[in-house]
Amino acid sequence: MLFIKEDKDGVVFKVRIQPRASMNKLVGLHEDALKIRLTAPPVDGEANEACRAFLAGLLSVSRSQVKITSGSTGRNKMIKVTGIGIAKAKMAFGL
């Protein structure tokens, strides 16, 4: 079950990133987090920026609305997206 909660200006959820994959892709769940494969390497914040861009495209929001609130140096991250609700997020994630 995905950890996702709604706060006053958006949603917060967990992701697990697999860098250096063959393609950018949402592959399902890893425990209580979305598992995302990204082509970017985990160097100089490239994977973090790729994560933000991928999620912005998936959720149809601007990249500035997607923030990594914790876990910027690891695979497990907490993401906050402003301007959307849980229903829109779950629909975009296919849940």
C-alpha cells in the first residue's frame, strides 16, 4: 500500500529510485513507496532532477511544483507535489 497523504497545499508520498536504468519508467510499488527507474546517474543531483522532471510529467504539473523534501542523497525519497490532490495522484500512478 502506497504511503500518500494530503496536506493543505498538495500531496506527500514516498518513492524509491533505481538510477542508471535503460528507460524512465514507473514500475510499481516497493513496500510503501512508488518504484521509479531513471536513466540518470546518481551523480551531482542528476537523478534528483530527473525524478522531479519525470514526476512532473506524470502528474501534469510544472517541475517547480515537485519538491524532494527528504532523501536527496539516497534511493528512498519523500516527495511533495503542490497543487494536486490524492485522487489525481493515484489516477496518474495507476492506483
